[in-house]
Amino acid sequence: MNTVYYVIKQSTCPVCMGNRIVTHPSWLAFWETNQNPTDENIYKWFRDEDYAYPPNEEIPCMECGGTGVISCLVDISEVLQFIEDRITNLESALFQKVNS
Ligand SMILES: [Zn+2]
């Protein structure tokens, strides 16, 4: 196997926006139809949805595993190409500025 180097790319989770938690999907469904609920109709609504008790309204984000960050590996050759392209663009902009 050839050796391949990677760079870790980290970005804010697009699902929880870095907050690490999201609203439970059943609570989202509940809030769609219940604007000013009482305790009684909260329990009734969730019992009708086969819950013994209402689940926690906020749960860890499944997309980022509750970290708020998405990480992925990027082949270092792509990163080096990106840097090279940026340098080329900067050189081109500088050349145009000097010659104007
Ligand atoms: Zn997330």
C-alpha cells in the first residue's frame, strides 16, 4: 500500500448548528399541532404515540454524535492543490495591481 496523508477537516454541524442538541422528532410533531399545551394533553398526546412518558425534549444530535462538529479526512494532495490555487490567485491579483 502506498502511503497517503490526510488532514482533518472540521466544521460546525449543519443539523444542530454546533449546539450539540436537537429537538426530539416527536416533540417537533407535537409542537406542530399544540401551541399552548397543558400537562394533561402532553401526556395524552405521547401516550397516543405509544410512549409511556414523554421523551426528553432535547436529545444529542445524531448527525455529529453530540459534539457539534463534523470531522472528515481530506487527502493532503487536495489541500496542497487548494493552497497552490490560492497562491496563484494572490500572485495574479498582485501582478495586476503592480501593472495597473
Ligand atoms: Zn450536530
